[in-house]
Amino acid sequence: YPDIRLGASVGAAGLLEDFGQPMTQQWSFGPLISWTLPSSGTHARIHAAEAGADAALAEFDHAVLQALRETQTALDRYAQDLRRLQSLRVAQEQAAMAAEQNRRLYQGGRTPYLSSLDADRSLASSDATLAAAQAQVSRDQIHLFLVLGGGWQDSAASAAAPTAAR
């Protein structure tokens, strides 16, 4: 774009002894227009800026796709672990029922103590497996929360807390 300026000047030219006389005084007023034509360097800077913008857009797209992939993976794992937890609950309930029945049969004298002990061992094993599955679902919930962008409020609040305490 052109650069347009308005200017004025006042001056005197002549011998020192004639200074201040009308013939030594001069003045001028007028516009000054200057225009810089784009050179190849300008085109190169424009292309470099466009390439930088394209690279930033590609990096943003990559970050968004990576976040979507992590979210989908976390959701799939969470759903799978919830299904596993549900089936382990059913298995634990069945093991508890079997242990109770074996205990009654043993107390009634119909089965040996080893059968009742084996049913109790199966119940303890299913209880431990169920507890591990519940812990895994909790870890999945935390991971899903973090993948969805959670947790950033806590760090901002903890950074503001010492400032507010002062």
C-alpha cells in the first residue's frame, strides 16, 4: 500500500547579511507519496508465513486426532472392564451361594469338609478377583477423566490458593 504524507517546510537561503529579507525566505507545502514495490523477499516471507500456518494447523489436527484416539481407547477399556466387573459379580454371587450350600451340606453330614473348604477357597478367590476388577474400573474412571481434560481446574485452584492466603 502506498505511504501518503503531507508536509510543509519553511527555510531561508542566502548570505548571512541578507537573512530575514524576503528574497532569502522560502517555504513549501505538498504531499509526498511513496510506494514500496513487493520484492521476491516479501513473497518468500509471505510463503514462509503460510507454510508456518499450515504446519500449525497440521499440528493442531494431529493433537485433536490423538486426543480423540486416547478418548476412544479409554472409553472402550472402561466399557470392557465394566462388562468384566459385572460378570465377576455374577461369578462371586454364584461362588458365595455354592460355598453356603457346601457349608450346609457339610454341617448336615452329606459332604466331606474338603468340599466345603474348596468352595470357601473359590469364594475367596472370586472376592479377590472382584476387588481387583473394581480397582481397575476406578483406575479406568480416573484415566477417562484425565483424557477428557479433567484435572486442569485443580492445578489452577491450587496455584491461586497460596496467593489468596497471603
